[in-house]
Amino acid sequence: MTSPVPLICSTTGERLDNYLAHLRGDLSRSYIQKLIHLGHVLLNGHTARPSTRLAIGDQVQVHLPETQAQELAPETLPLDVVYQDDHVVVVNKPAGLTVHPGPGHTHGTLVNALLSHYPEMKEVGEPSRPGLVHRLDADTSGLMVVARTPLAYESLSRQMRSRTITKVYLALVRGHPTPPEGVIEAPIARHPRDRQRMGIVAEGRQASTYYSTTKLFNGFALLKVKPHTGRTHQIRVHMAALGHPVAGDAKYGGRVPFLRRQFLHAYRLGFDLTPATTHMEFTSALPQDLEDAISTLEPNP
């Protein structure tokens, strides 16, 4: 969350703590409020209260305490590298692996493993999550690209902001979506009554998700899903709102007996290489636990 340059607010009327919670779904709002109270958050150059309402153009600057950065230690952990060059590395993240350290997850993360293989990454991007330009939920598997150099970090961040990075997921959902192909447009924010969940909230941040049905089973459908925005839990929240929660996603109503985690896999990833303009695309097959889940389903009559 540490921002070397101020974040420029593009919404109006949103609480400061909510705004920061939207940016970092892995941090609780209570922890963010603590940061604000301790003066680690500046609004237009001054300290503020968590309840302060933001206006378009407000500048928000966040500094995580130094102790957070000190927790980032290299760890020798398994790492499935799909591609690497002098600037980037593409990894296939397994389910159950948290991407970066945070409250409750101070070690054993993907970042800790990356720092062991690529120590130069420590100086790239935000100190609290070096090299990262996007993330996956802990129980979501699949492809991620990570920057090894500042040049790659700036290039990937720019592609992320312009939404030119291709990210496509495979998701098994409960029921058969109607229509079988479409776009879900609904704003997402922290759930007003359950701070551990996200929800469709009128004053939330704009979010857009494209989906298409690839195969039907008895009571389930396999979808290709492409989020046009990158909100926390976006696919999971949008599919639940459509009435077809991701299978295995207990948090959003998709609990099923044959899955121990949500059936969500980032199977295709495309981006422009740095410093060349060559476009590269990578794919990742479904991991064994999701293949096994598919094999238990009956084809749709």
C-alpha cells in the first residue's frame, strides 16, 4: 500500500478508510484505520480521520510502518516458473498460496519464494509487495506475471492501468447462466455488514466482467471469464450476484461437497514484453484437483 507518489482519488463522497480498503482487499479496515490514526496516511499532505469523505482529485499518500518491510525475507519454497527473462517472470501459482505478506501472513508467501530466486526484485515496485502488478486470491490458482526490474514494473503497471493485459479464467459455477454469454456491470465495495466480504454496493468502484459458457453439466456450467477491471473478489462477487456462484466458494454461496476451494483458475495471460513490444501469451492447464472435480460431474442431458 505504500505509495511513493500520492494516489489521485477519482470518486467523491467515499470514506478514506473504505477507499484504501478497496485498493487492498488483504488488509482489514480496522488495520487501515489504525494506520490512519497513527499518521501513516496523508490526505492532501495532512493527517485525516478514517471517516473523512474524499473528493475527486484528492491526493492520498500511504506509508506502511518499516516493520512491515522487514518481514519480507527470502524463503526457499517451490516455485513453478513458466517463463523468465531479464525483466519478468511468469509463475503458475498453486491454490492455497498467499501472494504477499500481510497481517496474519508474514511468511510462506509467493513473494517470499520469489525473493529467494530473484533477490533483485526487492527493489522493484512497492516495498510491501515487490515486483507485483496484480494478484490472485489465495485459493485461486493460475498464471501471474511479476516484474524483475523497474522498467518492467512501469511497463506492466501501465498495461494494467490501460487494461491491455489479457487475463482469462476458467470458472465452474452453479446452475446455467442465462444468457450463456454476457457482461456483468456492477460496482463492488466492502460488504456493509461483513467486512471480510465484498459485495455489490451502489457507491462502490465500477467493475465489469465478461463471461461465456464453454460446457454444461447437470447443475453446473464451465465458463471462460475475463474481468475488464481488477476489483477484489470481482469474479466471485459478480457470479454470485448473477445467481451462479463459483463452485466451492463458501464465502459467496457456492459451497459444494466435491470441492475444498473455489473452482477458479487463471488459465490464460498475455502482455507485452519489456523492453520489446512483442506480445506474449501463456496458458496453464487445470490443476489436478479441479480436473478431478470436473470428472465427477454428469454432462448436461
